[in-house]
Amino acid sequence: QVQLVESGGGLVQAGGSLRLSCATSGRPLSLQAMGWFRQAPEKEREFVAASSRSGGLTYYAESVKGRFTISRDNAKNTVYLQMNSLKVEDTAVYYCAARFVITEKVFSTAAEYTYWGQGTQVTVSS
């Protein structure tokens, strides 16, 4: 069993930055591919970013490419999402997700992930 706990959300002005963290426990992070998703009110959950188990492969939604960076510290069992140049439309609850994987792969759909955190709210004001 894997537990995921997100933190780092908050209120920020447009153009600002936030760094989200996802602390994992239960199994080594190095065995897991990780992803970040978000869900705005009355919208479906959408993919944001993904990282392979080593961090050597990353993948981003077009809407955040060049502004967000996913990274991980396997020794600390923590995954990060650095969010720069935030826009009002980035406002959402952000979730991290995990799945065990043998190979170096990234996954961009919610159905491909097994474990989910409880989410952290990010609000970007104009």
C-alpha cells in the first residue's frame, strides 16, 4: 500500500509561483511512476505532468509546458511540481498519483494510476 500526501498549495497572484510537494510512504518511490493531475470546479480531472520512476523521463500537458516542472527526490520519497507564471486558469485542486512500474515509462491518464493523494488547493487570482 502506498500513501500520498500533497502540500504546498495556496493563494497566489497571476504570474507568481508555487511548489507543490507529494510525500510518499509505504513503498520506495524509485519503484513508482508518478503523475500530477488537477481538477477545477465542475470540470473533469485532467493530466498535468508525469515522471518515470527514475525521473529521467517527463511529460507535460500542453497547457503547462514551459511553465511547470515535475521533479523527484527518490531518497526523500518526495515528488515536486514547480509551477511558474501561474495563470487564473491554473486554479484547481492538484492531486499526485502513483503506480508501480518496471520500465522507464510515463503515464498520462488517470486510469493508469493506482494510488492517489487527497489533493491540495491552488488558487490563482487576477
